[in-house]
Amino acid sequence: MGRAEHWLTTAAAGLIFVLPALSAASIYLPAGLWMPSRLVIAAFLGCVVALRLLDRSGGWGVTTWVAAVATPFVGFGALAWLRFPDHVLGAHAALIALAAALVVAASLVGGRLAIVKAALWGWMFSLAATGVVGAWEVATGGYLPGNVPAVYFSPSYPDYDLIASTFNNPNLYAYHIAFGLLLLPFLWPTVRSPWRWLLVPFGLAQAFLLFKTGSRMAILSVAIAALIWLLATRATRWYTAAATAIFVVLMLVKAPFLEPILGYVDPHRIAMPGTSEWVRYELLQSAWWVWRTSGYLGVGPGGFEHWALVPENPHQFEGLNNAHSGLAEVLAEFGLVAVVALLVGVAAAAVATWRGARARSTTRGWGKAMVLVAITFIPLTSTHSTWLTQPMMGLHLAWIVLLAGAAQATRNSASHHQNETPNSLSR
């Protein structure tokens, strides 16, 4: 590696390291074009482009896949802008474009493990930094001024205790923690024993903070991932299966000590007007109605906010115009093709990681971890009221692409070395 390439790689690694923490603290930092996280994304993209100009030996497979996923967003978004120019929000389109730029940049540097490791450790640093604030909230009952629900509810409900750390909403903080916990299995094989065992208490502490956010979708995502991981691990498979069976039986007989959990998973709540489940179902129906009303093509970036409130929409509820579901938001604004492309893209990342991660010990286990990322993608993107315009959206997708690209590059490198091995040694 040449000197310029070395410094560009180091700079890109440093930028990707600080990006999660800057995004987590964005409401307390300068806004607009000078938002630090946006400047970092721009600088990271510049470093990546410069690296590709210096070293053109890398392939374009992952980038081609990203472009294929992005095409229906661009095409149907532009078409909707022509059809409904008064109801498409340029600011939303700009935020989505910025996230897309980060994802494209991530697709170009997956083969540089220094950048990938910096991305993983950067998320852990962000978890640690926001965790300090979260722990302070738990210990003192205080909250930062940007915690909108706490500011609104605390005067009337003194027992309100949901934490949000540096985010403006507990659900966004939960999204940040949940995806960070899903990244721990990627980090595990890259850390030498016994230091890797420090990740266990760290993860448990973050899981406790996740519980204190009260975000059911994020908690459900992590619970599903943990259950599948334990069932897929030989040493814990039968213990987990037995414990799960006992838990299901106790749920079916409605054991009294499980009443708090039974209240969360009661399927009848979806038919009870005013409950969270009922409201979310109404919003899903609203998104479906908006998509059909658009001629099945989508209403464009930010268009759901308008169309969810038009008098003709039969699924309005108290002026709510946030989809509370990432896929519903994509369906209403960009159409079914974009939804399918997004899901196929995430599934392709899981397949590519599974195939490539077994090549080296430092990535072993990544395949199973990426399957969990794919399985939890839908509930995680439904954690917050909006998804497409949140900074977490771009980071979520970019880290998936980065890790898939790293696994694929590892596989290609291993195949290359094997082909160069003399026949007498390769037999």
C-alpha cells in the first residue's frame, strides 16, 4: 500500500468510526448543511473515491448490487415528483440521497478490513457514549432537553421513566442499541481472547438499557435474534428448545406471573381502538391506501405525510401521518418494486456474507450473524415513527453493505491465494 493510499484508508477509518456517535448526538450539534455527521459522510465519500482512483483492482459486484436496489427508488421517486410536485418534499429526497451516498461509499471499501473494523468499533464507542447518558437517566430520573416525550409527559406523569439518551425519542435510541447488539457477533472473532469476553458484560449492560427504552419492536428484534442464535448453536440448542417450550406452555395457560408479557403480545389488542397495535394497523392500512391511490407507483419522498391526512383517506387517526413502519413508508412513497428490491438486497447481503465469511477465522460466524440482521430488518425498521429520513436508516444499510462486502472480499482473497498455491501443497 502506497503512502497516499495508507493515509486515505486511515482517514476513512477515522471518519466511519466517529459517524455513529455524531449521528447519535446530532440534535445537540449544528444543523443543516453544516451538521457534523453530514460533513463526515461527504468527507468519507471523498476518501473512498480517491482510494478507488488510486487502486482500481477492486471489483464492482457489491456496488452493482447496491445500484440495482437503488434504481427503483430513483425511478419511482422521480416519477412521483413529476406526478405530485406539490406533495413531494425536496428535503426528504435530499436526506435519502445522502444515505444512498453513504451506502454506495460503503460498497466500495468492504475489502479494506481496517475500515470495516473501525466501523464496528465506532458503533461500540457510540453505544458506550450514549450508554453513559442512558445510565444517568436510569439512576437519576433526569433527561436531556432534546428528549421530546419526556419533556411532554413528565410534568403530567411523574412516573414516566423511558430513556432516550442523546436521541429525541426512546424508540430511536432503542434502534441504535438493538442494531449495535446485532453487530457484536461480527466483532467477536476479530478480538483476541480473553479480551473478547469483555463484550459479554458490555452487551448485557446495553440490553438492560434497551429494556429501559420500552421499545417493544426493538426488544422483540433482539429477543428473536438471541433465540435463533442459541437454537443454531450446538452447545445451547437443546437447553434453549426446552426453555422455549416451557415458556410457550406457560404463556398458553396464562401463568399469572407472565401477565406483563401477556399484555404486550395479546393479539386481540389489534382490534381495540386506541391501543398501539390498533394505531399501527390503521397506519399500515393507510399506507396501503396511499399506494393504491397513487396508481400503485408511489407518491414520492415525503408524500405519505400529505396523503395520510387527505379527507378521502378512510384510515386517519388523530392527525397521525408517520407510517411507523419502514416498509410501509417505502411502499407508499416508492411502490412495491422498491420494497421487493430492498428486501431482496438485504437477503442477498446475508447470502453473500454466509458464503464468504467462512474463508478466514477472523470472519467465521459472520454468516449466521448476517442472517439475524436480515431476519430482524423488518421489525427494526418499524421501531420508530419514521424510517426513511432518519440518520439511522443510512447507517443501518451502510453497515450491512460494508460487512457483506468484507465477507465477499475475504472469500475472493482466500480463493486467490489458493489458486496461487503450488499443486503439491494444495492437494
